[in-house]
Amino acid sequence: MKRLPFGATCSPFIAISTIRRIATDISSDPRVIDAINTKMYVDDYLSSATSLEEAIKEAVGVKETLAKGDMHLQRWISNSASFLKILASTSVGSSGDLTELPLSRDDSEKVLGVYWNPKMDTLKFRVNATDDIDFTPVGIASKVASLFDPQGMAAPVIVKAKIKLRELGTKGLQWNDPVSSEDRDWWEAWFDALRQLNDLNIPRCLFPEEENIIRTELHAFGDASEEAYAAVIYIRNVYSDGRTIVRQVRAVTKLAPKRTISVPKLELNAALQAARLARSVEGAVTRIIHRRYFWTDSSTVRNWIRATASKYQMFVSHRVGEIQTLTQPEEWRFVPGKTNPSDIATRSAIGEEGLPPRWWNGPNFLHETEENWPADLPWMAVVEEIRPVRSHQVAATTSTFDWENVKVSVEDIPALVRLEGVFYELVKRCQSEAFSEETSPEERKMASTHI
């Protein structure tokens, strides 16, 4: 194959496989091979380094290796002007003057897009196309579907739209029917809240001044309401000078099922979502996580996780079992609902505060020492959703009839075959003792008639 077809289902695989084969065949440096295998997707290369020297060494190694395979990396972008200056002399089309970089290819068509500002090294939102809104189910759905937020940073705003959009589907409106005036007021307020995201600047780096970090912790929060449940992950870095920096990593939300489910079960879904998200984040970051903490404001969920999963009914048992596989019971702690940041992403009400600081920086107690964290609640046995126990009793009765004294002579055989006289009662007693469960009275009657 000498050409790579674009648009085919196999095209991304062929491109990635070709690039990795070039790295294996050409380079002998294991760091360069690892960088190409783990930090490239199709034709994009994304990496970071703790020092300029390390960044230059890796970038030059990757660039020269791919160039030998006739794959030329161009248009380098970095938050370091020195890095761009060194590579600009040998790269065509370097983007050193780019002020903002969209993180999606078709960003011009999206209502909400995420941008990276290399000079400030921050992420920000850009809200587009919110002036010509068609307030019909199809018009609103098209706007909500074009929201681009892969890390869930704007999850509290987006989940409100998803909840209300599902409510529109239950009101019997056709796709092109206009929404009611009350619903229109809500959606206008939501688009106003969406535009406020333009003013945000979110730090990109999760581990600033990494050489001074002495401890890194992962904190996962989960919460649920009758409308939705959510999980959010934070990285807490403790520095040698006593400082503490908390950064949000990722958030995920899901709508609650339409059928009625108890709040403790929804809280259990949120806890499971937090456990899964923590595993994904821990596998993606390159820095060692020294300790994990999982926070929930549901005492029922904490007690379920600390108990034996098989004792509960299927819904609870399966989820508790997976949580116990992904986490340890002692990693779960109690957090008051008012300080739980994931609670912000579970409701459809639009508040004046927008996205509060605890959504970005975590609850205030994470910036303090562990002695000032919320006290954990004692363990208690939970009887809710206990699997019912069925007990079976078997009573064995012994016969008082003395079968050893039964005498049957040759002369009695004809009467025994015809079940005449005492032999009928004898055979009936034998059947009732030997086949009391298997043989019904009607079957025994038919058998005697046949004989």
C-alpha cells in the first residue's frame, strides 16, 4: 500500500500502525519510541516536559525519527517561546504567534468550544451561534448536540440543558412545534448562563512546579439527585513549602433513569461512576498517585461498600461488587452535601452564581491539612435491599409397619397380582411410603386398574 485513503473506517488504524512501525524500524532510543507510541494519535503529537532541555530532546528525537520515514512534523505550538524559537528554524509553518488553539477540528460549527491559550497556558471556552436560536425541540436539540466539552469542565451547565431537553420530549411536542413561553424563558436564561463561560480561564497544567511536589492525591466526588448523577475528579498537590494546589481533572454526568429509582440507588450509581472515572484518570496521568480518596454524602452508600456485596439484591450487589473491585472500603469517606462539588452538576435549576469556585478548586477543606477534613461517620449495618433468605424445612417420617413379618406364599401370588383382599392395602401402603412425592392417588388408581 502506497496511499492512505481518507474517510475509510480503517484509515486511523493504518496511520497509527504505520507511524509506530516507523518508530520501531528507525529509532533505537526507547524514549523516542515510547513517545511516538503513547503521545501520537494519527497525525497529532501532544507531549509535555518538566524542563526545556527535556522537551527539546524529545521533540527533536521524534521529529528526526519520523522525518526518516518521510513523515514531517510541522506547525509546532507550545507555551514556551524558547522551545518554539529553537524548532522554528527547522520547521515549516510554525504557529508561534497563535493566540488561541481550538481543541476540536470543526470548532466553527460548535455552540461551545474549548480553546488553549499557549501564551497564558490556560484553557477557555468560546460560545458561538447563540443569537439565531429556533425555540423548537429540533432547534434546541441541535444547539445542545453541538456542545464540545470532552473533560466535563462545563458539566453543571450542560447537564441542565440535557435534563430540560428530555422534559420537552415528555410534553408531546412535535419536532417543529414552538415551546411554551415558560420553557422559552428558561432556555433564554440557560443560553445567557452559557455565554458567561466566555469569561473563564482554567489553568491547563495539573502539576505546576512539579519538582517541588512531595505528595499527590486523587480525590473523587460523587452525588446524585432525582434528575441526574455526577462524578468529578481533583488532583491535590502538596508542596515542600507547605502550599497546596487543587486542580480539577475531569467530570462526568448522566441523567437519572425515567423509571423511579430510590435516591440511595442513584447515589450508588454516582459512587460507581466516581470509581470508574478515578481508574481512568489514574491510568492517564504519568505522575504517581500517593493516595486516593472517594467522597460521598450518602451514609447508606458508604455502609453498602463496607459490607459483603452478595448479601444484597442484584441491583446493589453488582454495583457494590464492582466498586469493591476498583477501590478499597477504607478509601471512602463522608462529605457534607453542601460542600460536595459534584452536587452542582446534578440539578436543572439555574442559579445566579453560575459555576462557583469550589467547582474548579474543590471544597475548601482540601486546601487545609487532613486534620481539618470532615470527620468520617461510623460504620452501620444497612438492612435496605438485603437479599431475602429462603429457608426450607424437611420432615422425615418413619414407618411403623413391620414389613419383615409380611409373608407371601405361592398360593397368594394370584391374589397379589389381582390386588384382592389384604394385598390391595399392602400395595397401597408400599406405594405411599416409597413414592409419596412422585406418585399421585390418580396414578396409583390407574396402575391398579391396569394390573
